[in-house]
Amino acid sequence: MNLNYELTEPLVIISYDDAPLTDYTIAFPLHVQFGIPAEINVISDYIGVSGYLTKEQILNIYGAGWNIVAHSKGHKLLIDSFINTTVNIGDKKIYISEPDFFKHCPCKIYEGNKSEEIITGSSGKDSIGTFVQLETGIKGYYSANARIGLTDESIKEQIISCKNFFLKIGISVDHFTYPWNAYDARSQQIVAEHYISARAGSTTAINERGSINRHCLNSVDFIDLIMEGKLEKVLNETVRKRALCILFAHTWDPRFTANKLLTLFNELQKRGIRIGTRNDAMVFFEKS
């Protein structure tokens, strides 16, 4: 496939989240076969864990010209979340809808002017619902209107330490992807201080010239687009607007197959859309 297009033309980035082993066994060989670059969004704590890429595999992908993108240290949610039930003094469980977002890290619980820092442990489920365990009992009372979130220092660690990890193994990481595609003003500011760009989720994959927010890049799941019959419409809009389009996927998703990836390649080729990396995108907008 011919990828030599002018910078004035539209650009598509193919982005893979979480760096599971299937990035290497399913997606990477097809990209190599057709000479198509991409990016992988790596959670530094997961490197070498069963089912995820090893350091050697990541270095091999990096050597093939892909962007390695920081996806945080431990894939924690960088925004706050409401709790589900009241919390009483001495309680050692906080019931929340997605406890894995906050397990094993310093957090805070707050309501109005009242707050306290807590250290979370494992997550679980009982007859009341899903919860995150606390190392020590809560000191105050909080209603179901209270919120839980990472402490400021914990957010900084999630965002910055993964970048430092990659530097130690010889990989320059200039871009970030928000865990769970979620961010707020606080996390976005920290990311902007340490990375050139950041990808988030959206209802659109289109990033238009003149209105791009480099630390809140739009993206959508291209498997969803294929399954819903919307891929061609999105790519046609990309061409019409000469825009940056970011299409992500999770190769651990049972719906992800080699045939669907080839469908994406073919639709891009039919329209002559350049496929590049996040580094290419930054140059793309500087020269557009």
C-alpha cells in the first residue's frame, strides 16, 4: 500500500489500547505485511504480566516505527466518581460501580468541605454491590452524594511515572492516552505539562484543522464503526474536511479480527488516506 501522501491531505491514526499480547500476535503482523504504522497505548505496570506485551515485544514494535504511547502507570480513572451508598465512621468498604478504577492506590473521599485521604486495597462484590476495600476505617460520615478519586499525587504518578519508565528502556514517549478515555481539567493540565498530545474518547473520530485540542484528541472505536456500518461515512468526512481521524481498538475484544482490520486497511486505501502516527499528526497540523 502506498503511504506517501502530502501533509495537506487527511491523516488517519490507528491506535491500539492497553497493549495485550494480541496486539503483537494479530494486529502487528498485518501492519508489518502492508507497511502500515500504528500506535500502542501501554500501561507500564502491565508490561510482562501474563496476557500483555513484554518489554522485548514493545521494543520490537518501537523499532518497526510505531509510536509507543503512555496509557498511565496502572490504568486508574483520572477523574472522580460518585459512591453508591452512604459511608459511616469505621466502614472499610466503599461501594462504587467500578471499584477496579480505584483499587490499590492513594485516594480521597469528599463531600462539600469535608474530605479525607484513604488507601484502597482490593475490589470485591457482596450482597450490597461492588466495592473497594480500605486499609483502615473511614473517619467521617459521607452520604451517597460523596465522591471518590485519586489524590493529586496519585494522579501525577499515574501520568508521569510511565513516561519515566519508558525513558529507562530507551523509548522516547511524547504522547498520552487517557485511561478509560476520561479526563478532567486537573488531569489534562498535568498531561499537558509532560506530553505533546493526549487522546480521549468521543462521539467523533474527527479532529479538524484550526480547532484541534492536542490534549483532548477525538477518537472512536473502529470495530464499533464497522459493526454499525458507519466506517465509510467517517472516512468520507475525513477526506472532505482533510482532517485528522483517530481510530482505536482493543485487540482483546472478541469482535476484533484480522478480517475487520483488513477491511479498515482496504477502506483507507480506496480513499488514498495517509496512515500515520501521533508524531506525524503533530507535524500535519503544524504545516496545515
